Amino acid sequence: MKTELRGNSNASISLQNPSLFNNPQSSLSGALNGCLGSLDGACIEKLLLHCASALEHNDGTLAQQVMWVLNNVASLVGDPNQRLTSWFLKALISRASKVCPTAMNFDGSSTIRRRNMSVTELAVYVDLIPWHRFGFCASNSAILKAIEGYSKVHIVDFSITHCMQWPTLIDALAIRPEGPPSLRITVPSCRPPVPPFLNVSCEEVGLRLSNFAKYRDVPFEFNVFDHDPSSFASSEIMSQESSHDFHFESLLNHLTPTMLDLRDDEALVINCQNWLRYLSDEEKGNSVQDSSLRDAFLCTVKGFNPCIVVVVDEDSDLSAPSLSSRITTCFNFLWIPFDALETFLLKDSSQRIEYESDIGHKIENIISFEGAQRIERLESGIKLAQRMKNAGFSSVPFCEDTIGEVRSLLEEHASGWGMKTEEDHMLVLTWKGHNSVFSTAWVPNGSQD
């Protein structure tokens, strides 16, 4: 999506030091050429790119000048462009404090608040806009079709949404014509340090699911896949506010049929909701043994011979090594939730503030960190599909009933939301015609009837 497709921010700013822009030799003057008087999304993006370039070249003076201009237009209570800019500014200040120690005297702070939610608050969070519900609905429908005829089902759930997907599936299993299967759900004991954060343990979540399954007469078992705590002793620190305490390589080493208690008489489902982005996509070398953690995970999963693998994530490329490239893609993609929230939540809504703060947490990681500390590494649905095919999977089409269910879900939300089907049977959630989330289903090659 290009910024020029969006409406102007209509930002009215008062430049307290206009002499910065009167010097024809000024780099900042060139950066702002044609922008003053109409600081719309395209101009803000231009400023962000100049700031990124300055930081990449350790030009603290130019970076500070650009951030001063961005500080004049950024506002947490402004229009979508202004609110998004405020979070980019915080992230840029955070990065600048690492590469250019010069004091940055701006109103914003680079610290992004992290608040743990109650289960009730998390349910509201997930329901706020259809990003999560779209994935849940499409995935559950594909899972129900894949496990038809099975009396035992085992779901290994890699997700960041604390099992919020499963009450709906349990409801559907309870009314299955042939009766509900016995259901086992296994989750890792740790998850990436990203929102949404919950103030109860995995075990407590499992207990609540167990009580709900008992109420719906669905035989149920919940297991937490534990790790050796010593494997995390050398974990890196992302920042004082966010510990990188989830060692993915250790997780992969422990992903074995024995550790997961896989059983031959069960239909195995692998569920990946917003998960693969947190596995590094950087290859260590040219041999198969040196493949990225992302590819190694898919190879391991394929070896389990699951009856279905469902993968849902945001449809954007945010794994580029170039800061400028990441800023361009991030600014144009993350405008979507800010614009969507504009349609139904007041500017001072606590729900909106919390949700946008969580997006700010993501922006900070994308912009402020590099290497292992940058864990937000989204790839587009097209790239993911090619990765799945390279790993030996074939895509599975969503049935018409699934498509109908998703369309009905979207009718409950703002009219800007839509859905389309792309290559490899991929369902894509759109906002005003722009891709936001993709949902896919896969089986190992040779598993389809």
C-alpha cells in the first residue's frame, strides 16, 4: 500500500525554528522540499526515511533535526497518520539513543508500557478488530474438516493469543453429528515477549478450557510442553522493558514425538497463529543443516506427519535488513489498524490507547533493534506459501462453508473490512482493499486424498 492512497493528515504545525529550512545547503531542507504546508502520509514517510538514513550513517545532527520536525506533527490524539508517527518517533528516539548518544529533547518517551490483561480484557482485545477472529474462524473451519471421522484429536498450538481460539472450536465439536472426539491441546510453556500479555499462567488457561469443555461434554486434556530451564541461561536481553527470554533454538531441540507425546491413533493438528514471524528467517550457511530456524521448524513439523497445519499471520514483509526498507513497509502497513480503530473508537478510549500501545511495542522492536534482538520478522503470505512448498507441504483449499462463515463474521465489523482469495488457496483479510492478514492451510506432500 502506498501512502499517497491515504488521506492527508491535515496536520497544522508551527515551526518554531524555520531557519533550519531556509539554508539551500541543508540536508533537511532537501528532505522537506515540497512537503511544508501539507504534511500528509507521503511527506511523513519521506521524513522517516531521511531519519533512517541519518541514523544508518551515524549523522546525529540530521537525525535530531528530522525528529524535531516529526515531533511537531506527531500526536497520540491526532488522525491515524499523526498517531502512527508518534510511535515511530518514540522508536527512532530509542534507536538514536543507541547509535547517537546525543541527548534527544523531545516530548515523547521511548519506553512503551506493557500491561498484563485479565482473561476478560483479553477477550475484548481479540474481538476489537477482526485480525484475530478472522484467523480463528478460517483455521477452526479448516481443522473441523480435516478431523472428520477421527475419534481422537491432538492440537499442538503455537500461538500468541493464549488459546483464545479454542472455545469456539470446542463449541463446534460438541455438536458434531457423529459426536465430539476426545481433544488434547498441547502448548509451549513459554511464548515470545510480545502483546497481548495475560496475568494468568498457562495452567490457569488450561483449567478454564477444561471447565468449558466439560460443560460442553467434550472429553478434554490440556498439556503444557515444558523446557529445560537451564537452556535459557544465556538468553539475550532486548531492553530493560522487554526480556528476550524465549530461546527458539532450544524449543526446536525439544520438539520430538516423545516430548509431545504424539500418538498414532490421534489426528495431529499444528496450529500457528502469528507464530512463524518470531522464528529467525536468517540462514546460517548454505547447507541443509544451516537452514534458518523458520525452515527447521517447518521441517520438524512435517516429520510429525500432521493431518493439517494452519498458518495465520499479518500480510507484510518486515524482515529486511535495511532500516529504510523496514520503515517504509511498516509505516504503510501499520497504518491499517490505526485507520480501522478511527472508525469506531474515540480518541481517548482506553481500549484504543492500549491497542495502539501494543502496536507501538511492535514498531519499537522493528526499528530499534537488530540481530537476535529484533524478533518481529513478518513475511508476506506469498513468501510464506513458497516457504511451505519448499518445505514439502501442499496447500489445502478452504471450503465454501468456511468462506461463508468468514464473510458473516466480517459483517459484524466496520464496512471497510473485506476478504479475498489469492494463490495457493490463501484467504486474505483486507481493509479498504489493502491486505492485512492471511490465513492458509497445509498438508505434507502426498497426504491429500
